[in-house]
Amino acid sequence: MSEIHAHKVLNLLREKPMSEEVLRQAVIDEFGADAQFRTCKLSGFNFDQLLSFFIERQKITQQGELWAVNQERVCSH
């Protein structure tokens, strides 16, 4: 199985901010429960690891209970 680029997950949040639970279900619906993800430089993430990476790198920000893309911290390709 090939890894899915993390930007595809960020694109889900670009469409609309979501809670972690709703985002998790959207990722499962779109990519499957066992999906593996990669970034521009790193690979081998599961959903929980990818979410932690996004938070740590401030690629997403929490607005109340919802997560949204922090466009200033996302590369543009």
C-alpha cells in the first residue's frame, strides 16, 4: 500500500474545520482505517502520529473544539 501525502488530510480541513473525532472519521472514510501517511520529508505516519506532527509543527490550530489549517505554516505545492 502506498502512503498518502499529508496534504490530502490538510485539504479535508481546508474544506471545513472539524473536531478530532470528525476528522478521524473523514480520514477513515476517505483513505481507510489502516492508511499510512507521508509528508514532504518524512514517512510512516498513522493518523495519530500525523495529527501530532500537524499540531507540533503548527500546521493546524484549534479553534474551540475544531481544528483548522494554519495556512501560514503549510508549504504551497
